[in-house]
Amino acid sequence: MSRVYISIGTNIERYCHVTVALDALAGWFGDLTISPVYESESVGFEGSDFLNLVVGIDTGLSVGELSRRFKQLEADNGRTRSAPKFSPRTLDLDILTYDDSVGVVDGVELPRAEILKNAFVLRPLADIAGVEMHPACRQTYQQLWQDYQRDQKLWPVDFSWQGCQISRAVG
């Protein structure tokens, strides 16, 4: 079994689409490790705020099979691949890491570069895998988050799934 971390993001019908993604992942993989859910401003375009989180799973599926499933789930929820890269989206699932893989695996770059670039990926990853090492730069996610220097704002939001409180808004 491989340990995989997946980012989930949405800025259209946000609570609905996060729930759809969690339901699908739980149906496919069973137990999930789920970060708090964060709200963040759009990066790279003017748009409504996103909800973002990271989920950890254990799977025997290949990177390619995971990627195909995630693309199908996105399409089933109204994601169109013809839209500009930086635009609103119903659902975005990205494989962040697959065990300690480094490089292009089944057409997917691992670890995903957004881990080091975007607070809305690094913070929730540090929340659930803080002591684990980034496969390429060999620092823990907690250390990477502590050293993070970019000016990207994000804040936890109230979110419940399957009767459990996943995260709470601060203040």
C-alpha cells in the first residue's frame, strides 16, 4: 500500500463539492486522514474565495489510475478542461505525493510543485503530515510551513462531514 496525499480545492458550490470529494474518496479508499478546511483568496485570477484541504489515503492503485479517477470525478462535477488554468472551478483534486516518489510518474509530476508555492496546499499538508519529509527537499512539512514566506492569506472555516466536525473557524 502506498501513502498518498491529495489536495482538494473548489470555489463553486464549495461546501457541496468538498463533501462530494470526501464521499468519493471514502468510498474508494476507506479511512481518510483529513486536514482542517481552509478558505483562501483566489490566486492568479479575480474570483470568489476557495475552500481547500488535504486528504491522506492508503492505496494499492497506481498514480495513473488515481489521476484518471480524480479527473473523472472532476468532470462528473462540472469541471471543464477547456477553461483557462487560472479560473473558477467546481472541483480540483491533485496528487501531491505518492510515497517518496520524485519525478514524472504516469504523467504526473511528483511531488507536486504547489506544495512549496501555495499556503492553501502546504498548511493543510503540514496539519496532517507535519513530521513527514518532503521527498525532494528533505525537510518536514511542519518546517516548510514555519519557513513559508509568501503573502497568501488563508483561514480555517467551519466544516462538518458525516456528522464529524472537520474544522472550526477561528474567532
